[in-house]
Amino acid sequence: MSTEAAVIEKVEKKAEPLFSKKNKKLISNPLDIDNPITVQVLGVCSALAVTTQMLPALYMAASLTFVTTFSNLFISLLRNTIPSRIRIIVQLAVVSLWVIIVDQMLKAYAYDISKILSVFVGLIITNCIVMGRLEAFAMGNKPWPSVLDGLGNGLGYGMILMIIAFFREIFGSGSIFGFKIFEAIGVHYQGNGLMLLPAGACIILGIIIWVQRSLNGYREAH
Amino acid sequence: MQTKNADYNVRQSNLYIVLYAAGLTIVCGAALAFASISLKDRQEANVALEEKTNILSTVMTLEDGANIEAIYAKRVRAFVIDYNGTVKEGMTPKNVSVASEYKKKPQERLLPVYEIVSEADANQVEAVVLPVYGYGLWNNIFGFVALASDFNTILGVSFGHIGETPGLGARISSTEIQERYKNKSIFDNGQLVSVMMQKGEGMDYSGDTHKVDGMSGATLTAKGVNNMLQEYFGCYNKYLQKQPIALN
């Protein structure tokens, strides 16, 4: 009886496609109804700090996505061996490993960007999104769903970063990815200094949260 | 179920935890050491290129995508001097770390000098770029100062910092602040007076060749910059005084 059950379970596992409905949700939910920044309000610090221009924001988003994906994968692979008493330290060690590797890679291959991002790449270690996903998802799920979950949350974070950076760069400096768009169409544009300050990012983030919540009909539980 | 419980118990034992932590540390440490060593050459090349860019940018405007290495090789003649202005034979600025020389007494420091020679005539010195190093509010600050061929007028400066406050002291690395040093002079009738950044911002010091407008909210960083310039011009003083062009 028990062997039969085991066989069925295995068959079921094999039958689940890589991008089943459940797995697709792991990626799509963080982009919308479960967004790490706008709904869970995590990782706001770096979202305010590195979004004055789109290019550094893109590198930051890619770095964080890389870190969440691979940390999730490794913690998920190790999840049955990690002693629960030191699990947070194990998670931190794995996150730090990937963050330092990303930081070193940026210093070697994108030196100018790494100077702009400065400490914020290192601070991915303390980004609540990464630790949050490890603790809430990777510790209890298989590697593949964990990878998708990490990827989804990284993309959800990156999407908001790029939206904020788009508005800040276009209103603050009149450019997109460093391309002076107003000059190109022959319009003189005086940059709005507020957009270059963290306060400008805070306002834009607030507006994004407002728009998203009113579209989704989301209400804070009391 | 039985085995799972046994597994769980094993995982709670102190020996397992210690061994697990040790194993994890070794694996992570090895991975990081590997990453560090394999990327080191590229990172050092980036830092060296940045230094060359900083040296050149004090005297000329560099176009995007300019071949820094080629311009540097053609226009820069680098050598090392001591406090008395004597050239140290057989040494190049590559062997000298300004940061570690900074820890020595000024009289004992080895001082790199970068002469910018004319594009047409390699014997004609157009400017001289001197590295400076000091302490801001939170951490070290550093940079380069370019003096014109009269060894007195500042052609341009380039400052960098490690941890000054963004938006306040960190502004020393912005062109806005660095522009203020242009055309100021460091000697007055042959006496070294350096250039002082003043407290408060928005004042006009265009009539005073030894003062520049300050940075609002960053007086302590400005003090650090002033000390840095004063100290290093002092170090280079004998070398500058030795130059054939009469100081006025």
C-alpha cells in the first residue's frame, strides 16, 4: 500500500510541468498583488537611494534578482540539512556569499556603475526581501519553486525600481537611460531638483502604492 | 517517520551544528577567495584607469570614450620626489601608495608628481598634477590638483572621498565644487598660502585668489579639504620653489 502511494506521488511530481499554474503564480504574484515593495513594503531603503537614474537602478534590480534567485536555490537545496538553531546565520552566510560575488563582479565589469551603487550592493545582505523569501519560502519548498519565487520577487522589486527611476530621471534630469530626451526634441527642460532627492522617490513610491491599491481594491487588514 | 525524527534529532546536536557551521564557512570562504583572486586583475585595472582619468581630467576635458591610456602615455611624465624636491631615481608613482605615505611624517613622504607635457613638444611642461590626501569628516579624502606652468595657478582639481555625507560633504567630488578652485593661486609673493574654502555658501570670492566659496552644511569636510591642500602644498613646496619660473 505504502509503496503504491509513493509511486503515485512520484508520478504526480513528474507530471507537474515546470511552469504549472501554481509555479507561474510564484512569478506573477510578486509583480502585482504580492509585490515586495508596494504591498509588503520591504526593500524601500534602496528603492529610494539608487533610483535617480535608470541605468544604476537596472543594475541594482538585476543584482538583487540574482541574489534572491540563487540564495533561494541554495537554501532550498540545503533546507533539510540546516540545523534550525542556526538557520538565520546559515541564510545570512549564503546571502552574503552571493552579494559579495555580485559586488566583486560589478567592480570588475561595471566599475562606474558600482561606484554609483556604492554601499547599496553590499546592503542587499540586509534587504528584507532576500531574508524574507528565504525564511518564508525557500526553507519549506523544493528548489525549482524556490528559484521561481526568488526570480519573481527580484523582478517585482526591479519593476518598481525601474518605474520610480523612470519618473525621477525624466523629471529630474530630463533624460532616459542618460539620453537627453527633451534636448533631442528641441525643448528646453529645467530639471526638477526634488526628483533627484530621496524625498522625490518617496512621493513617487507613495503614488505607485496608491494607484496599485486602488486598482486592486486592496485594503489594509485591521 | 522514525527516520525523519532521528534525522531531526541529529540536526539538533551541538556537534552537528558546529561541524555544519564550520563546513559552510569553509565552502563560502573558498568561493569568495576564488572570486576575489580571479577578478582581481580586472578590478585593479579599473582602479588604475580611474586614477589616470582623474589625473588627466584636472587639466583637460575628456570626451566620452576617449582613449585614456593613449593620452596618458603621450602627455604624462610621472616621477617621484622627496620632501626636499629631489627626484627619486628608479621609482615610479606605481610603487608609491599615497594613502600609506600619508601616514608618515610630511618630511619622510615619497611624493608622486605627474607632469603634463605639451602635445607637440614632449619637453615643454604645460602643467603639473600633484596628488593630495587627507581626512574629511568621516573618512579619508583624496584627489589631484593641477598647477599651470607658472607652478602657482590652479588649473583644475579632482577630489574623491570614501564616506562623506551624500548631498553635503560628498559634494567635493562634484564638478560644481571643483570648478570653484580654477584660476586660484597658492603662492603670494613667493610665500605659500594655499587656497581656503570658506564657511557658508553663495558668497563671491572671485576677487580673492586664495579663497573659494564654501559648502553649506559641510564646513567640517571643507576644513578637511583645506588641511589636505595646505599640508600637501607644504610637502611639495620645496619642489615648486625650485622650478625655473620665478614665483610672483
